[in-house]
Amino acid sequence: MSENVTLLDKTFVKYINSADIDAAVARVAAEIMLEYRYDDPILLVTLNGAIVFAVDLMKQLDFPCRISCVKISSYSGTESTGTINSLIGLNEDIRGKRILILEDIVDTGRTYVHLHQMLTEAGAKDVRIATMTMKPDAYKADLPVHYVGFNIPNKFVIGRGLDYDGYGRNLPDIYQVVTD
């Protein structure tokens, strides 16, 4: 894949290559297996972005687990709107279950806080999160982020599930926006 990609009105430069992403996913999977090997967790995938991370991760987990999905949105273009929109909600009983949220990116933490509260109120035994990427400089929540593939700067990124207005999720590498 090219070192630069143009989507809509933005240009992006390759930031993390697919081999490094694969290695980070393997590391996160190994950490998760130590924690959940003897449990029956529900992996809760945040649609649409975390699909790629979830598939890559699940292929490396060697214990029984179930998967469920929620669709939550807070972005418009390259900026968070600050408002969490639950577009598709959780539709199964999670009382007494361990939940591992799978995210493509954690930035401000608003989505994570929203999900954590929703899951706790629904009776989850334990709620943790695994994310492919995290922006520590943007993170404002008090909740711990348990498993992180990459800490990245507070710049907009696409690829490997991450998108710009729906485009770029299919890119195997992660690209960072070129500032104007």
C-alpha cells in the first residue's frame, strides 16, 4: 500500500504498518488470555470500527468466548461531537458476566464511560476494555484502559477499521492525517 492516501478532502501518511499492527494484536491477545482463560467472557464489539480489531484478536484467543455488538457514534468528520449516539444497543442478558469491550480507538473516553455505565447498570460482573489504539493526551475519563495495542498522538487516523466519514476502514495499515 502507498505511503500516502487521499480520502475525500484529506491526505493521510502511513503511520503504523500492518506487520506492527499484527504484532500488537498478538501481544494484546496474549495479555487477554492470561486474564480470561478460565472465564466465559462476552466480547462486546463497538461497530463499525472495531470489527477488524475484533476479528484479528478473536483468531488468536484459544478459550471459549462469545461476541456481541453495539453501535455507538460520537464522530462527525475528523472531530468528536461530544455527544454519544447509541444506534444499536445491547440485546442480551449480561447479568453476572464478564464483559470485554473491543474498541478500534479510545480518545476522550466518552464512549467507554457511556458503555461502562450501561453495562454496569445491566448487571455485568466485570467490565474491561481492549483497544487497538489510544490517544493518552486526549483521554479524560477516570476508568482504566486495560489492554492497548498502540498509544498514539492526538492526531486523526484511518485504516485497519478506523475511518474518515466511512472511508478508509479497509486499509491494512494505519494512516495519520497530514495537517494543513
